[in-house]
Amino acid sequence: MEKILKPMSGYLTLVICLGLFIAAVYFFISGVDQSITYVVLAMLCFLTSCFFLKGLMIIQPNHSRVLNFFGKYVGTVKDNGLFFINPLYSSQKMSLRSENLQGQTLKVNDKMGNPIEIAVVIVWKVGDTYKAAFDVERYSDFVKMQSEAAVRHLAMSFPYDNLEDDHAPITLREGGDKINSILEQELTDRLSKAGIIIQEARISHLAYASEIAGAMLQRQQATAIVAARTKIVEGAVGMVDLALKKLSAENIVELDDERKAAMVSNLMVVLCGEKAATPVLNAGTLYN
């Protein structure tokens, strides 16, 4: 478990180190002409200064140091500034800044078995330095591998769209924020063991694989055409029904079943045709 340390300020130690270094220079210069004792004092002051300097560390904003004492975890320093710690501690630098991961485009099969291409953008940062330093080998590589696994699992859990699965509540193409929320939760579950916090996850690329893209495009176009034709036919039937009712209600003309059938046929051709109808004048009667 992560343990936060509050080390002492390093400014006083820095002043002491500078004083010892100056004393070492003074004793060394004095010992050349007087006594070997001054040389020994100069070496002691110099070594002491170097020992204390090893305990000084500078931590930049949004950075931290993980401290160990002969293989035992001591704690983590997350404050910024100049600090002094036990010179025998070993430290590991670790950034706490948010990082972007642009995942590579993966070719996977969706829930219906169709090959698709998918890629995501993930914003993450280190939340627990102990887990990131000691529970996984290299946390940055762990993030990359587990993110790819999460994206594959997401793609296999939902259909690309609802062309084949009309009753699918969520699809990759139309899921939007819901799909992104599921992806974030999947990544959080996988990366929590490494102390990683997922701040945002979004699908950046989604398309059918090249080998079926053409066929799926034609299918989508056909579906759109059928839907449009259905609306046109529904509207045309309503207009024909309205026309017949108006003619009958206002006694404009009496139509038998054959004339009604002919009128319905003509109106449907005019209303449902892709091009404007060309009128043909009938100088005779319907029965001649």
C-alpha cells in the first residue's frame, strides 16, 4: 500500500554541505604547508559533504520519488521542492502527469463475427506509486498491453451496428458515451492492479475491415433505399385514400370498382415514381 512521506526541507542541509566543502578546501590548503592532520580533516569534511549531498533531492511539480531502504519500501514523496532524506535510501523517479495513449488500429471481429477496425485514445496517470513500482514489471508496457486487450473485448461484446442484430440495445457505431463509459470501466478494472487511473477513453477510429467494407456499404445503401421507399409508399397510400374519400364525399364523380382501381394505379405511379410522370390524354372512355 502506498505510504506518503513528508521529508525535511533540504535548504539547511545544502548550506551545511557548502560549509563543509569550504572547510575542506581551507584544511587542504592549510595542510599542505603545516600538518597532515589538516589534510585528514579536509578529506573528512569533503566525504561528509558528499554523503549529505546524496540525501538531497529535487522533486518537480507532478512528479514523485519512491524510496527504498535496502530492498524495503519506505514511502513515496509527492511534495515539490528541495528535500533531504536518508542518504542510504534509494529512490525511483515516477511521473504523476496525465499521459495520452494512442492505441494502434486493431482488426477484430465484432459480436456478429464481422471483421472491423477499431482504435482508441486513452488518457491515464499513475495514482498509486507503490502498485506501479512493485506490483507490475513496467507499468507503461502494462498499460499498453491491457488497453489492447480491453479494446478487443469491447469490440467482441457488441455488434458494429444493428443491421444484423435489430434488437441490439447498444452498438459500437451508435453507442456514443455509453460505449466510452463501458470502455473506461473495463480499463479501470484491468489497470487498477498497477495503480493506474483512467481519466478518459474514447474510440478514435471505427470502420469495417477493408475486405467487407464495400459489401457493407452497399448493404447500408440498400437498407436506406428500402426505408425511403417504405416512407414514400406509406405517404402515397395515404394521399390516394384521401383523394378517393374527398371525391366520394363531395360527389364530384361516381367511381365504380374498375375506375377506382385505375385511378389508384395511376396515382401510385405518379407518387412513387423516381421521375416526373408524363401525362397521356384519353379522348375516349375507360371501356373503349
